[in-house]
Amino acid sequence: MSPDSAPAVQELDQEPDLPAAHASPPGLVALFLAFARMSLAGFGGVLVFARHAIVDQHRWMTADEFNETFALCHFLPGPNIVNLSMVFGSRLRGIAGGVAAFAGLLLPPTLIMTVLAIIYARFGDVDVLRRVLAGVSCAAVGLLIAVVFRMMTPLLKRMDAVALILMLGVFAAIGVFRWPLQAVLLVAVPVSVGVTYLLRRKVAA
């Protein structure tokens, strides 16, 4: 191998570490099936599996884009993951894509939960079933903690001190001091948007 080809080989080796931009947009059927698989795998919550599928598996978004989109979904009415399916699908395939992702996310578990609800109504008083559900709840908490750390990775890699301070401040206000969520967001959102705007303006200058 000639010396001139060494940089090219090194550049190819480094490509997977670059931001995942972007795999070709999926079709409507692919969107439906992808979100259906997420919902069927999502014991304890779909967020863990949604991030894995969108960012790691299919590379439809970068980690930063997923974090920003999911943050936006927190401020829309309705469950966050349902909002994510609509926003994500619409971003890739318009309104039809949003409907396909939404249907894939909700249709399979709705059918399954209807059947399980009928069974639970009949056998819900069984002590063994209650213990099983308690164990499932512990696993769900573990999955949630794991995905929180995964979503923090881009901030830690960039050492974004401002974002980390804001995040810890919101966590302390809601989780430790038990301040009302609405009041905390009313202050935290304008502050975070303003700080981000000033920092980006400073960098651009």
C-alpha cells in the first residue's frame, strides 16, 4: 500500500464516528413497521427502543437531533413518545409519515393491551401476578435510567457546561425541592433558549 493511500484508509476508518447523517428516508410501510417493533419491544416504555432504532440502528437522526426533537415533544400536549412519532414521521414523510409512525406505535400495543385487560380483570387478584408486575416496574426504572445516560452522552462529549448546569438546575428544582413543574418550565425554557441564542451568536461573531 502506497503512503498516499494511508490518509484515505484512515479517513474511511473514521467515518463511522462522524454524525450519522443520514440514512435514506424510510417509506411509509418502513416507518409503520419500525415504530410497531419499537412499541412491541417497549416493556417499561418505548423511549429506550425508539432512540436505539432511530439513532443507532437506522441512523435516521443523530444523537443531538434526537435529543432536540424529544425535548420539543415535552412541550407539546400528549405523551412524549406519541408526540415523537408524529414529529419524526412528519419530518421524514410529511403528514402521511406522521400518521404511519403514529399508527405503528399505538396499534399493536392497543390490541395487545385490550386482550391483557380482559385477562387482568379476571385474574388480577392473583398474588403471583402482582409480584411479577412489581418486578417489571423495577426493570422499567432501570431502562429509563439507562436511556437518560445515553441521551446525556452528546452533552458530556462536548463538555457543554451551560446545558449541564441548566439540566441539573431543573432536576434539583423538580426532583429535590418539589417545585411545580409548570413554574419551573416557565422559567427554564426562556432561560435556556436565551442562553443558547447568545452563545451561538457569540460563536458566529
